[in-house]
Amino acid sequence: MPDLLTAALGHAERGWHVFPLRPDDKRPAFPDHPTEQCTGRDPRCRAAGRHLGWEDRATTDPDRIRRAWSARPYGIGIACGPSRLVVLDLDTPKRSAEAGGRDGLAVLAELADTHRATIDPTYTVTTGRGGTHLYYQHPTTGPTLRNTAGTLGPMVDTRAAGGYVVAAGSTVSARPYTVALDVDPAPLPTWLADLLAPAPMPPQRPVVVDLGTGRAGAYVRAAIAREVDRVTAAAPGERNRSLYVAAVALGQLVAGGGLTEDDAHSVLEQAGVTAGLRTAEAYRTVRSGLTAGARRPRQVAA
């Protein structure tokens, strides 16, 4: 436990935001519930007035780190987004035929050769299964990079905003993660940043909802506008939770007959994507919120 505490403090001194993983495991130790099941009973969620996931809980505060890692031999997770890191996760094939027998390092080297680039030294960790994590500084300009799986090629994933890595000093299934090269992370090469940049979103066509006229229509129209504003104005880290709350509210109106489910889903999904959520994430959150809201119908007076 002292070694894990020392390692966690060392990562935080670099400005990397750490959080506890379950001992000898990759999974976050806290919270024990997803966003859509947050009841506010968790002390940190209750204090914040909203769901706090592992990324929200990641910290560089040495006092908080000492309290956590003095309690149990937690593994160490590094939240890449708050730490301004992009980590290349270079895997090793589990079967000889996988990726033609090449590991992620070989795939990356071939990709660099194609772009007439080199893989220069940067902070490097050897994973428990013999893979490699290359740490880079997130670009200071351009779009926010997120996690990818196979975008650069087989055996090569990335962790960035919304993702985390198991840090050196931890173990997973009794296999240690160790520092292979202890230098400051290099800036992410431009050619890699260009390949990892998310594709621009196509122009969004406004969702038109026919609510008719009269007091009921005006009420529902105002409710939609209020919930869309809730989502699009949400701060990073709060967008998914805000979308869920908005979906619960409109789900009540759907169940009460004031709005069709298709219209509610279309409006909210577009709001979530506009706010910066991925389409699949927005779809799942809206679906879950509408279902929860349907349990408490709310009717609008004519």
C-alpha cells in the first residue's frame, strides 16, 4: 500500500489526475452505479447535487490521495481528459494469426513509416500483459480528442477525453504495470493528431415538432425549450447527466400524452450531440431517461 500511495502521489505531481481502481483490477473503485441509476445516496453525488463519475472524482490533491490509498491497496487510474493526455495503447496479439502476428508497436511503426515520421521517445509504460502505453500531451489547439479503437490500425487503441489508463505502480491479475521510459510526455505528433481528430459533424437539421396551438401546445413547447437549454448549456462532465434529467422530464409528458416519444427522442438526441456527446451515448441516455419518466406521467391541461 505505501508503494501504491507513493506512485499515486508521484503521478499527481506530474499534474495527472488519479482515482482509485479496484485492487488488482482495471475497474474504477468508485462510484458503484452508472449515471442513469444515480439516486443521490452516494455522499459525493449528494454533495455535488449530481452524479459524479470516476472522471469527476479524479484528483491531484495530495490529501485526498493519501486518504484513499491509506485505506485500501487500490490500483491507480489516470483520467486522460483532465490530465491533458493522449495515450496510445499498443496491444500484443493473443493469437498468432491476429493482426498478422504483429503487435501494436509494429503496426504503429509501419504507420509512421507511411507518413515519413518517427516514433520519438516519450513517457512509456509496459502493461501487465506485455503491451505498451505511450503517453503524449494533448494538442493545445484543434478538437478535443477522445478514445478510439482500431482507428490507427489493429492492436492500436487510444485513450483521451472520456478515457483512462491503468497507471504504473498498479497490478492487474497480479501482473504489474511498470515504467519503461521515465521522461516527460512529448507533444502528440501532428500527423497522429490529424488521424485521431473526430470527423466533422454533418449539418444538423432542426427537429420540427408539431404541437398545435393553444395553452397546452405553448406549455409543451416551453418545456422542450427548457430541457434543450439544460442539455446544451451543461458544462463538460455534466452533459450526460443533464441529458438524462431532460429525458426524464419529457418522458413524463410523453406518458401523459402531451408529446410523442419519437419527437421527444429526436429533440433530445440532437441536443445531446450538439452539446458534444457521441450519438450512441446520447441515444442510450435519452432512451433510459424517457423510460424512467414514463413511470410518472404528467398531463398538460388543455
